[in-house]
Amino acid sequence: MAKGTKQSPQIQSSFPNIKDWHAIVVIVVSVVIFFRDILLQKAFMWEDFLYQYFPWRYFAATSLANGELPLWNPYTFNGMPFQADIPTATFYIPNLLLTLFVKSNKLHFYWVEFFIIIHFILAGVSMYYLLKSFKLEKAISLFGSIVFMLSGFMVTHTIHPQIIHHIAWLPLIFLLFKKNLDKKSLLNTILGGLTLGHSILAGFPQLSLYIFLLLFFYFLFEFVILSKVSGIKESVKIILPSAGVIFIAIAITAIQIIPTIELTPLSNRAEITYEKSQEGTFHPQQIITLLIPKFFGEQSAQVSNYWGQGQYWQYWETNFYIGIAGLLFAVFAFSIIHKNKLVLFFSIVFLFSILYALGDYFILHNFFFHNIPGFHLFRNPGRMSLLFTFSAAILSGFGLNEIIKSSNLPDNQAGKKLLTKISLITIVVGGAVWGVVQLGLFQEHPNAQYLQEIRNIAHTQSNIMLAFAAVIAIVIFIFSRFKISTFIFIALILLIQFIDMYNFGFNFNNGKVSPTEYYKRTERLTSFLKTEGEKEYFRINSRQGGNMLLDRNQGMVDKLFLMEGYTPLGLQRAFTIGSSWEKICDLHNVKYRIQIDEERQSMGLTQSTTYLPRAWFVYNYKVISEDEKIKEFMSRPDFDPSQVVVLEEEIKLPPAQNRSWDSWKAKIISYKLNSISLDVSTPDDGVLVLSEIFYPGWKAYVDGVEQNILRANWNLRAIKVKKGQYKIEIRFEPNPLYNGAIISFATIGLCAIGIVYSLRKKNNKI
């Protein structure tokens, strides 16, 4: 025992004596270097950031700056809920802060990109403190934080900021959850619940589900361990703290979750088939990408040569790369499973995530899809790489820690031999994989013309892998044999890890076109449409197949009413029914429509002369309650929506004949996101039809008296109006939002009281 006591200080002193702020500076500098081109505006984020995320943030921030909470979005898919669409992340606090950067009713894209990059720093710092809480040295914790922060999962999902915003909080969530189980205090329960809940508001429910799964696994793991060590009575004590974190998280997100629950069954994601859920599966062949991430090519802002399984986006949806050093140390950590319960737990998560990501190539995804609630709603099993990346980053810290301890034990020849073996195994495995690639055993493609390109990609990437493996092996060997300081060793390993990930992902997000330039390409067209829009309200059909005049979500940027859109939760009834596309466009108030000239290979807009106004009266109606019969009736060539409206419930309106087109009036006097005001007059009882999407929560007030809104013509709104003149106000007042807000704010209030109580109680003890 005395001998062990003497050794402890020697082992402790072998680690570099760095301070927390040193580690944070390294994290910040690493992120700045990695994203320097974007920070200096020499490059710009691309793909979904450009097409989907930036329009969302632009629309939300400018709306809030104008004093409007963006509950409804009238500019895409003929109109749809905005706040209820959870990926829009309306109430995520950093997104709300973007409102402060709106100038002249515009939000510059730089601030959106800047906030995303800040989340990489958050991910690194929170992982650093998580690893520190595991009693790992600060330098080791710094290494693990770099592995996580610049992992393939994080870097390639920068184009999906909801993922980055969500996952940046994961280490802190786990830290607070673990601390809560260890200390079982009200304060830890509240802080854990608030952090988890806020991350859910970032807007990626699939990853929220995976995080809940991780926390449940850890709870179960601790429950079993405690039961064996201290008995069932002790293990039962962690149930309430665990449940408290989850309950608070769900309660504070009620303002988002309840509206989303209402939207989901009405959306295209109401359910997906098992076959659809297989999209984004991690193919067994892709195991090689753990060592050679670009073996199957890549799909980035600057390179497009992906030739692996699935479509181009498979490249980022199945990216498990954490660097050669990160993977080596994570795997080495398996050797201490028997003496460290945390290593055991994260090793289980490590293996589980790979096996789940294999989709139908293993049983886990099938089991979870059919038996565990929530998993049937999502595709892309490869996204389980999140839990792989998280667990591997933690294991890499434990593995590196064990390597250093083995080398620095006094007179430990066995430790030095172990490190020599590790360096040899590293170079042998790397060389073996390199040899297999050079022999072409993994290279195949049905199209022979691409075969040489594929070989070149594979050979080049395998050479890079071997180079990194060789350098790591040499550094470990020198460390074990020539007694270089631990400080230099860790510094070299950190540098190698950074260079590896820099080589892998530096250019992935460096697009050449800024959002400003992208949406200015059609400036002449949008200026014309805006000018026309000052005269009347109308929609635009700007897409036909793969041909687009305006980007799908451009309506949110330029305030144009488009039929098109881009969101995972688009409404099932985004379009009405008609005997032709032209008649569908007429019903949706589409004045300008895309026209393709196949011979000249050009496209432009043509003006319709048959489109219906945004609001009109009809005096004949037909009640049909069955969906198929509605489709059948509205698909008839003789169906004239200007004269008759299809309703789904009886309104007891006496039929009228031969009403003059000019004898009624329906003028829109105010059109805002969440409300429409009209002056109307009708010579007889009739039905006011609005070319606006029917959705629960819209309420009509006729001269201040609430009137029922009917679903008309499959997906439009209608109001029964008696003879006379009226001012009609149509407002979006969704009860799920209000109910959710009450729950969320009540929970926040109770949490605030709980925090104050806990702190005062703690101070009184002091």
C-alpha cells in the first residue's frame, strides 16, 4: 500500500500541467483554424444550409424583428405551419438571438454561420469538462474533446445545423445526468432537465430519440451495477432523479412538442415504411471507412465523386470517421473494460451504435423499428453514428490515458513492451488494409468507365491512411523507448489528430456561393414579381420536375407566395385536387407558372388568365365526406370551383342559381403571417372560399363574432357568410401552442423556484 502511495505522485506528475483556460484556448483556436475560410467569408456553407436552413432563419429572425411570431408560413407549399414544424427550431435560444442582427429587415448569412461555428466550440468545451469529470487528466480530456468536436459526424453535418445545435449540448447533458444520479440533488435534476430540453428545441427529433436512448441505457447500466454492489434499495433511489430530468425536459419543450404532435399525422412523415427506413443504412462494406473515410469517394462542397452505396448524401449520413488516432485509442480502451465501469458502458454503446447503423444487415434496427415507440418515424439508421462518435471520443480519452500510464510507471518494462506492440499493431493493421486496397479487393462498380477513377480514389486515400498510421506508430514507439516527455507526446498526438481531421473535412463545408449571391441570381425576376405583388395577391409555380426558376424555400427570403417548399414535415394536403395541373394551379391562386421550352432548353414564367382570386364567393356547394369521392368529383373536367365548392359537412345553405360574378366583393385589406383581414359583401347567403390551406387553429371572426372555418375543395378554407357587408378577420390561434406555452412557462417558473431554493439551502449549509 505504501509503495502504491509513492507511485501515485509520479504518475500524476507525468501528465502536462495545463489549466482549463489553456484547453479552452486550444479548442477555440482549433475551431477558428478549421473554419477560417468561412469566418473570413472566403467560403460559405452549402447544400441544406443554403436551400433549407438559411431561409428558415432569415424568415424567423426578420419576422420577429417586425414584431410577428412566425407561427404560419404563407410562402412555401401554398402555406403551412412554421413554428409547429420542429426543424425550424423557432424557440431555440441561439436562433432567437439572431433577431438582434436583423438590419433593414434583412439578416446577413454571416451571423447564421457564425452561430453554427460557435456550437463547435460548445461541443468541444462541454466534452472537455465531461471527460474531466471522469477523473481524466486535462490534457487527455482535451484530446477527447478534439476527437468529438471535429469528428466526421460533426463536420459533415455542419450543413444540417439543427444536428450541430442539438449535439453540441450532448456532453453537458450526459455530465449533468450522471452527476444527478451520483448526487441525487434537486439542483442537478433541474439543470439536467433544462439543458436536455433546450437541446431538444434545436429541432432534430431523431437525435433527441437517440439521446433519450443513451440516457436510458446509462440509467439501466447504473441501476444494475448499484443493485449488485449496494442492493436493490440503493438502485431504486436513482429512478426519481432520472425521471425528473426527462420530465422537466419534456415539459419545457411542450411549447414545441405539442404543436408538432398535431402537425405530424397531417404531414408526409405521418408514417414511413420499413423499406423507407432503410435509407441511409451503414453498409457492411463501409466498415473500411472507419480507417479510410473517403474510400468510396466524397460528396462535399468542392468534390463530387462518391461511388458507394446509396445516393450522394449517404456520404455524410453514414460517416463514422473519428481519425486514426481517435479510433486506435478508443479500441485500446477495450483492454481495461474489466477494471473501469465507464469504459465498459461506452464500449457497449460503441458496439451497439455500429450494429444498429447496419440496418437490415443486423437485427437491431428491425427490432427497434417494430417494437420501440418513435423509431418507426425515422429513416437513416446511419445517424446512430452520433452515439458511436460520442462513445468513441470518450473511449479514446481512456485509451490514451492508459497508454501514458503504462509508459510512465517506474521500471515498467511490460508497459514499454505493450506500447511497442501497439505501435507495431497500428502499422501492421494499416499496412494490411493498405495492401488489400492496392490489390483492388474492395473496388467494384457496375459501370466499367468509372473503374479507373475508383481505383485512383481508393489508392490515394489508402496512402493517406497508411501515412497517418505510420506517423502515429512512430510517435508511440519513440514515446515508449526514448523517454520523450508526456507533454510532447500528447502535443504530437493532438497535432496528428487535428491534421488528420483537417485533411478529412476542412474543405467539406467550403462552398463557393454565398446565400446572398445564390438568392440574387433571380433578382430581376423576383423584383418583377414583388412589383406585381403590390397590385394583388397571387401565387407562383416555379418548379416543374427538376427544373426550378426559384429555389424551393426562396419565398421565405423574398416574401413571395410559392407552391414549392423544402421541409421534412410538409403537409399531406399541400395541393388541392383537379382534372389537370392547370386547374390545381387555378384553385391555388397561381398567376405565374413555369414554362419549359424543350427545344430551346430554356424556361420562364407565363401568366395565367384563368386563376382564381385569393378569396371569392360561391353560392352552390356539394357535401362529400369521403376522401376518394372528393377526389373523384374534383377530378371531373366539368368541375368549376368558381361556381361550386366541395365541403365535408352540411351548412344548410339554400342553393342559388345564376349569381353574377360581379355581385359580390371580397377584398383583402391586411395580410400578415398569422392573420388576414377582409372587407366582404354578398347579395345573398353564400360561402367565402379562400385559397389558403386549411389547418387546425385558424379561426374566423365575422364582425367580431367567431365563425366556423370549413375545409373546402380538399384543402382550402371556407366560411359561411350571410347576406350583407362585413369585416372578416381570420387569425391563426393554435390551441396546442397556447397549451404548450402554459406548460413550458409554468415548468420554467417552477424550475427557477427550485434553483433558488437549492442554492439558498446550499448556502445555509455553508
